[in-house]
Amino acid sequence: RLFDVIASATALFLLSPLFLMIALLITIESKGPAIYRSKRVGTGYKVFNFYKFRSMYVSADKELGNLAAFNQYTLTEDKKPVFTKIVNDPRITKVGQFIRNTSIDELPQLFNILLGDMSFVGNRPLPVYEAELLTSNEWSMRFLGPAGLTGLWQITKRGKKEMSETERKELDNYYSQKHSFFLDMKIILKTFPALIQNEKV
């Protein structure tokens, strides 16, 4: 926890000029706040306010239901998917595409880390509607581990084919059982090359 506090506070201070520049670009391109806030579920099913730079138009949440057929996980799983990732999402702005490809949109989560909602490494906090589908004994284990900015499933298939929903859930459970300082350092070291190579992690 001490590492999280010191590292997140330092990063927020050093990156403050970048925060201001990105916020300005977002508000110039499209109407709405620069920061997108949503309810996410983390460790122990704790619900908290989750922060990202806004990468979509402000009406994006209302349009999600119309894009279900384009969900990546719908294309790889026979049953109704838990997770949502829209292929070639039309709701994303031009600035949003850039900050997503470089993962800059995730930087406001440094505030979540500083507040103790998340750690640098862990299972990704989920939207409430996704977490509600993962309450069975088989998959609820993922919520026993820390919630994080980056994690095991994000770096496992870097540069390879898309990950199936089952693979992602299994990796979340594995991390919850096996997480350690050394595993976290390994994940962090693999995350940086992914960012440099413009991989979506």
C-alpha cells in the first residue's frame, strides 16, 4: 500500500502537464467533461467511482445496447457474454482513439490508486452490470484479489489473437489465488513494452 501511495502521488505530480493537455484536447473535440466517471466493482465487491479520460461522445452509454452484435466476446463465445468490448466502436472520438491506443485514458485511475480503491496491478474493476453476472462460486474468486490498473490477462496475449471470455475469467481467478510481489513486478515489466508497441492492454 505504501508503494501505491508514493508511486501514484509522484506520477500524478509529474504527469500533471500531460493531464491538462489531454483534458484540453478532449473538450475541444467534443462537448462534455474531460473525465469520465462510472461505478465499478473491485475487491470484495466494493463499488467505487472509477475515473478515466473520456474517450467517447457523451451519449455513448445510451448507445451501448444497440451495439451488442459487435461485442468481441459475443463473437468468441456461444452463450451470452459477461464482458463487453465493441469492435471498431463508432462511439470513440479521434482524440479518444489516440488515448486508448496509448492507454493514456487510464491515467486518471492514479487517483483511484491514491484513494485506495485500486492497486497498480490486479484484476480490472468491472462495471456493475458485468460484476452482477460473476457472483457464482466458479467466478466470484476474481473479487478476492486486488483490483488494478493493469493485470495478468491484459499482458498474456499481447500481439496474439483475441482472448476468449473464458480465458479472461480463468486468468482473473488465477491471479486472485497466486498474486504476489514478484508476479506483480513481472506484470508491470510486461506492461511497459505493450504500451510502447501500441498494444491494447
